[in-house]
Amino acid sequence: MSLQLPIYFDYSATTPVDPRVAEAMMNCLTMAGNFGNPASRSHAFGWKAEEAVEQARQNVADYLNADAREIVWTSGATESDNLAIKGLAHFNHKRGKHIITSKIEHKAVLDTCRQLEREGYELTYLEPDNQGLIAPQQVADAIREDTTVVSLMHVNNEIGVVNDIAAIGEICRERKVFFHVDAAQSPGKLPIDVETMKIDAISLCAHKAYGPKGVGALYVRRKPRVRLEAQIHGGGHERGMRSGTLPTHQIVGMGEAFRLAKLEIDQDREHALALRDRFLAGVKDMEEVHINGSFDQRVPHNLNVSFAFVEGESLIMSLKDLAVSSGSACTSASLEPSYVLRALGLSDELAHSSLRFSFGRFTTAEEVDYAVGQVHLAVEKLRELSPLWDMHKDGIDLNSIEWAAH
Amino acid sequence: MAYSDKVIDHYENPRNVGKMDADSDNVGTGMVGAPACGDVMRLQIQVSDDGIIEDAKFKTYGCGSAIASSSLLTEWVKGKTLDEAGEIKNTQIAEELALPPVKIHCSVLAEDAIKAAITDLREKRSQ
């Protein structure tokens, strides 16, 4: 079998829709399909659409060991994060205006928190350790009398490390603080159980688990009841928490994706792990290769790796047949490397030199072997071009030099 | 992000990659940028006694535009006098390579590099 180029290694950014999911979605679009408005109560078209939406809701709830009535449909994890954090903060503002999160959350959480700061809320941004993890004790120490919400991610999108959600959930429950978890990266990779993990709200999306883009969900606990203020008004859909006509085909896609994610989680994990290990074995003879983030507490499909003394964007340019993402942000005006890698305390050279490879359901061993070969060629070529590599080889410590920042 | 054909050409076939003896009286070295910013350029020129740039070498840690800017510069400065080389402007580099606005700093860095190399050589010779 010949390789199709370019090869996709960016499953943490998004996944292709599984053909079985696409099939289910296509049945909800045309006149011959299930196209009705799920909110139409007066005819069979509406009833049939509602039935499909409720089945999908059950599938998502099943993944979380939750009740279907605890699932609110949204447009994706960003909206879910907004609804959860602003919704909880606003609803509980009389109890207090202090919120706890971390420095390496997704921008959907960080920018939402910044907005709350503008509204007069006080935020605590916990610092991860050099492995990218938040210790439960840090959360316990940060909770105050006026804390209402703790928002932390399950799996970090850049480095793939996994926080101890159950231990943090235990602390939040005991201290009577609402616990929101951004779990956009988890479905199909890690199981989630809202009971054992004691989570009050979970942000989810479909497109990182072989479902479509443009649809997500927020889990909102019923017992003990968690209430939040709606952010989008009009029509009172989703028990008033999120108005707007439900997109049947999107929701059916998410439901089917989550059904498959639960069903096939073991084989998906084993597949990803085997590919990751194959990749690692292929690059381990190279010098100055560093894995970013905890290696043990990590999802199997993510490998964030730095090739020291080579800049990430030029590396990506060399690897033009590999679709990977870079921790370097040379294209942005700020020239700042990834805030996540910086928060881990990575040196600038390493932060600028990172690539994120993420493997998935449709990645093959042959593709990984090809990638390993390309990485060797590109890194060797760019190190030949790199003055920093020269200096490293001459035994010069880069930190000993006074660089003129520009 | 889309690169121009010229950037890709210089990136894939960089001209004058290398290292000269920085201690030589005929060599001027300019090292500019910082790892923190994601670009470091080292540009070296070998200059004849009558002030003509006979050869130029570079090594660059940075994005494709930074590599292309320095590669192009080594081509341009060869055969020029120090004064002529010192007059090269970043805007000329940016224009030649069709750099987008977010990459203009790469051409600025290249201009800084040649100026630094010239200064280094002149300081050596004035001693």
C-alpha cells in the first residue's frame, strides 16, 4: 500500500469523522431523512427528531456514567466552558466571587476567566509542576471562604498530561465548591465517571472523538443540584440553560461518536499506544530529544517532543508531508512560545523547538515509520544550520550568553 | 501559513551555510537575536584589506523566513564594500522575499546581523 501524503498526526487538534458517524448524520438532513425540528411537538417529524436527539443524549450520558437529563447540548467545548464558568460564577455571585483555575488551561477557560476578572471576580491561577500537573493539595490550599468554582482540565490539549480529577473532586465536594472539568480531550482516550470523580460540570465536544465540529455538551449535575445562569437566551431549550434550535444531525453525530468511543476505547488506546511507542523507539537514538510533560500520567495518543536547538516553525516547514502542530508561536506578533510549555519551566530553546504528534484511530504503523524518517532528516538538516547547535557542540552554555531580546 | 517561492527556495537550498574563524582579523561576526524570541542569526563576513567583502557565511536558528533572510543577505553582501553592505535595508530584504507583516522582524534581524558583523570587523581593524 502506498502512503497518502500529507499524513495526519494532529488528532489532538481534531479528528476526522468516523464513517459510521457520518452515515448516522447523513440520515438526519434531507426530506427522506430525519430532518425535523426536535422542538416541534405537533407532528411526527418533530417527535422523530426528538427521539434521535434523546438517544444521542443517552449515549453521551452513558460515557460519563451520568443521567441523560444532565446533558445540555452546546456548540462545542468553548461554549460549554463559557456556560459552565460564567454560569456558575454568575449564579453564585452572592456566595462569593473567587474562582480557581490553572495557568495551562485551554484559552476557552483562560479567556473566560479574564472576562470574569473584568466583571470584578477574583481569580487564582495555579501553577503546574514541571510535569504539567496540578497537585490536589494546591487546590485545597487555594480554596477560600468565598471560592465558588474550581475549573481544571482533565487532559491538557498540548502536552496530553492527565490531572488527578477524582482527588480534586473529593476536595471540592468536601469544601462545597463547584468543580468544573474541561474534558474536551478525554472521550475515547480516558473513561470518565462523574460519580467517582465527583464532578459538577464537564465540558465536552464531538470533534476530538471522531464526531463532527460545531457540537458539544455540558454535563450539569442534578444531585446535588448544580444551577447556573444561562448565557444564551431565546426559546428556553435545554431546560432554559441553552436556547437555540437543536441541530439534529450534529447531535446524532456526537451521540454516535460517544457510543463508539465507549465501545472501542480499549482498542483505540492500545492502537495509539503502540504507535506512540513505535515513534519513540524510532527517535530515541537522536541527541537532545525531550518529551514535554509527564510521561506516566499521559494520554496514549499524544507526544509533545522538543528537538533542542531547532526552531519549531522551520521544523514544520521541513516536515511538510506531516501534519503536526508546533509549540512555537513565531507566527504570532508576540513571538512568545507556547504558554503551556513556558509554565512547565521549559527553557526558551526547548519551548520553541517543540512539536506535538498525536496519533489516532486511522493512523498506521507505516505512516509512523515514514514520519520517523522525515524527522531524522529535518532535524539533522536544521541542526546543521543552527548556530545554537554549533555552540552546544562546542560546549557553550546558552544561558551564559547575554542575548539581546528583540 | 503560505511562504513565497523565494523563501522556500532559500529555505530548501540555503546559500553560504557555514562558519568562519571568528578570531581571524579578516572576519567580522554578527550574532543577533535571542533563543527566547525564536530567532538567532550568526552572520560572518571575510573582508579583504581594501574593504571588499570576499565571502559571507551564516547559520540561523529560526523560522523559514529568518533562514531565507540571512541566506539572501549572504548572497547580496558578497563583492560589496563595507559601506555598501551597511546600507542594505530590511525593507529591501522583505520586499525581495515577499515577507508577510508578521515576518518583517526576520528581515530586521538580518539587517542587524550585517551591521553587527561590519562593526565587529571595524573594531578589530581599528585596534
